[in-house]
Amino acid sequence: MKNLKLRTLAGVLFAVAATAAFAQPNYPQAPKRPKPSASATAGTPSPSATATDTPSGSPTAAPTQSGPAKKLMTDSDKPNPKSPIKFVQVNCYDSGFGSKYNSEMRLDATVNNSSKTDTLKNVTVKYQLVNLDNQVIQDWVEKPGTLKPGQTFSINPGVARNSLGTKLNGRVIVEHDEVQKKDGVK
């Protein structure tokens, strides 16, 4: 009986020591500061501003956007109507027709900046192989940088292998900076 109590006590002490040795430290966390919203800080006049601060009562210009430009994203499956990118072609040819393991696939796509006046900046083009569940199997990324009005860009990942032996589809995603409208244009 005494031996059993001694073993139990030793086991409990071992468990407490192991818990203390392997426990994660609980460091105090700094309080999180709320981020000021853009609408709360941009365009609001200071409390001391009056109507006489502007010369001859003329209206003030709208505040210009500061910081990084907003990104627009469009893809060949669901094109974004706000983006001037048009998908000329998206080819995904599988020599095994999705049923042959390790079959050869030929991939290429062409996109076009259909705008007549706007140059698209910070353009990134991704060609993705997706399965029937829309899970990305593999992707290729190219960054042409800018696309001038009417300019086309082709991405050609070349030859890939369908190592799954299932039907794979090609999808192209294009991301670029939002086009800033000129003053006076709505």
C-alpha cells in the first residue's frame, strides 16, 4: 500500500514537472490600437477652418489619393467589368484528354488592354492549372509591368505534365493598379 502511494506521488510530481517544463510562457500582450479609417481622416476640414480660408470662396479640390493604388483583379472565368483587360485566348490542351496519367499538356494565353487611353501599371499575369473543384494544381506568374492602350501580352508556360490523370483546366488571372480618372472626368 505504501509502495502504491509512493508510485502515485512520484507520477503526479513527474506530470507537474513535465507540464511546467514544456508549458508555453504566457507573455503579456500589448493592447491593440484601432486603425483610423480613411473616411475619418481624409477630406475633413480642421476645426479651425472657416469659409474665408479659401480664396474668394472658390470650392476646394477633392483630396488626392495617397498611398498605394487600389488593385483590380480579373480572371478568364469571371471577368471583372471594371477592368479593361480582355482575354483573347486561353489554351489548355491535354494530350491524354484528362484520363491519361502523366500526359503532355500545352498551355498558353493572350490578354489585351482594351482601353483606348489608359496605361495599366503593375500588371501581374498568372496562368493556373485548376482541377474540377477549382483547386489550383500549379501556377506560373509573369510580370510585364505596364500594358499600354491596345497592347497584348502572351504568357506561355510551355509544356506541363498532367501527373494526376484527371481533367485539368487553364485559368488566367490578371492583377493591375486601378486606373485613376483624370480631373474633370466622371
